[in-house]
Amino acid sequence: LAGMVITVVRPITRLTRVMVSLGEHYGSVSMLSISHGDEINQLRRAFDNLQHQVHMRTQQLQQRTLELDVANKHLEAELDHRQELEQQLVHTQKLESLGTLAGGIAHDFNNMLYVILGSSKVALRALKVDDPVHPLVARIDQAAERSKSIVRQILFFSRQQQPNRTPIDFGNTVVESLTLLRAGLPTTIQIDLDLEDKSVTVLADETQIQQMIVNLVTNAFQAYPDGKGMVRVKMSSVSVSNHIARQNLGLKVGHHV
């Protein structure tokens, strides 16, 4: 009998001590005191306690895994946003380089235009209207004036010449631009104008605004392959949030048109 006790009880006692030790390692809240007698019950209690600790630790690990997954998704979104901003920055730098090159060419070309315009003005004053050369010089003068306007736009693009910003009635500028543009559009193209707020004052260069509207509408009607369709122009006041501003390089938070 003594040999059976030694053979059975001692391994149970050792196993119980191991479980208690594991429970303490994993933060067991109920410690067992190993004593002689009723080793089976102590083993059951130690096993239940260790099982509880394993269950608690598993839940903690699952919660931590969920938190890491959320943090990882936020990090991926932030990396995507940063990559998008970097791409916009590279694109902006390319445009700035192109603008610098265009500005240098436009500046030199502008100097030559002044010579042509000066000479054409002098020639027009010296020539009589019925002179056969007068229409030719007049065409040279008109072409030079148009070229001067193009050079001015290029200088705006290259930022070598600051736009002349003044308070303008934005809605009125849109209406006037479309009125001037209407004469050059095919009759098969309809223009639908929607002014949410007709009286909006903005600080802008009116020439640039007109050029923007003309370019937008021209691109729109040229997109119709058969030259038939409707171009809808809508003007509205919007409020740019910080979230939208972060996604568009150079855009500021606040009220815009």
C-alpha cells in the first residue's frame, strides 16, 4: 500500500505543483497551498485555475490582436495618404520646373513682341488707311497683340507675373464669360447655367477666371464626338473641411466657390 501511495500520490503532487507554478507565472489570482491529503482535489483545483488563466490570457491576446489589426489598417491608410501627397508633390515640382522653363521662354519672346508691336504701331500711324500695305500691317499688329495675351497667360502659369486680384462678382463673371463663349460654340451645344448664389464676391483675377471657364466649357463640348449635347455649368458656395484640404495639395480650409 505504501508503494502504491508513493507511485500514485507523488506524481499527482508534482503535477499539482507544476500547475500552481504555471498559474503563478500567468498571474493566477487564487494560489493553492500544497498540503498532504486529498491530492486529487488539489489537482482538480489547480487544473481549473490554470484553465481559467489560459482562457483569460487567450481573450487578452484576441483583444490585442484586434487592436493591432485596427492600428495596422490606420497605418496603411496613413501610408496611402502620404504616398498620394508625395505623388502630388512630385507632380507639383514637375509643373514648377515646366513653369520656370516656360517663363524664361515667354520673357524672351515678350521682348521680341515689344519690338514687333512698337514697329507695327509706328507703321500704322505712318500709313494711310487706303494704303494696300495697311491691312497687312494691321494683321501683324493684331497677331502680335494676341501673342502678347498668350505670353501673359504663360507668365501667369510660371508665376513670374502676379495675377491682378481684385474683388469681383463671381456670378456676373461666369455669365459674361458664357455669353462671350456662346457665339463661338456650335448651335447643337446647349449651355445650362445653374447659379446657386448669384451674388458672390471673391478676390481673383477676372481674366484668369474667364480663361478657366472658357477652357472648362470648351473641353466639355469637345468631349461630344458628334458635336451635340449639353454642357451644364454650376456655381455654388462650399465649405472645405480639414479632411478635404489634406487630400488636395494647396487647398485651404474655409469657404470657397
